[in-house]
Amino acid sequence: MIRKKEYLHHNDENISFHLKRSLVNRYKTMFVDKLTKKDLKELQYYLKNQFDEDRHINQEFKNKFEVKLRQYFHEEVLKREITSIEALIQRLGPRDLKK
């Protein structure tokens, strides 16, 4: 019998897996297939450092993140779907990429 805490942890992993798979499928041809490991690492670094310890925006990293994403997405797509793209970048690993 699964304890409640174990069930919740397992359920979170399951949701995360399905979210990642859904996002990869959605952005596969326009982003995931073109993304390099170097660019992924850079994007994840910028995303992680967009906020300082006090949760204030670090404009330098935010701008670098957006400039790098513009290499892959049109401005309209970024405005509409930035939250989904950020969620995907957080969950991607080098093994998910072709390059």
C-alpha cells in the first residue's frame, strides 16, 4: 500500500513527465530539434538567474534569455507562449536534444 506522501511524490513526477512530453511534442520542430546542448545550458543558466535572492528581476539575465530565445522564436510567439517555453527549458536535458 502506498503512503500518502509517496503517492503525492509519484503523482508529481507523473504530472511533470506528461507536461514535459506534451511541451516537447508541441515545440519539437520549431525548437527542440534545432536547440543545441550549449544553447540549452545557456538558456537554463539565464532562466535560473533571472531573479536575485530577494526575487527582484535581474534585467541583464532576463534580456540575455530573451535575446537567445529570439534565435528560435518570433516575437509574437514569445509574447504568447513564454510561460510554456520557460517550463520546457526547465525540464529539458541534453539527452532530449538531437544536436
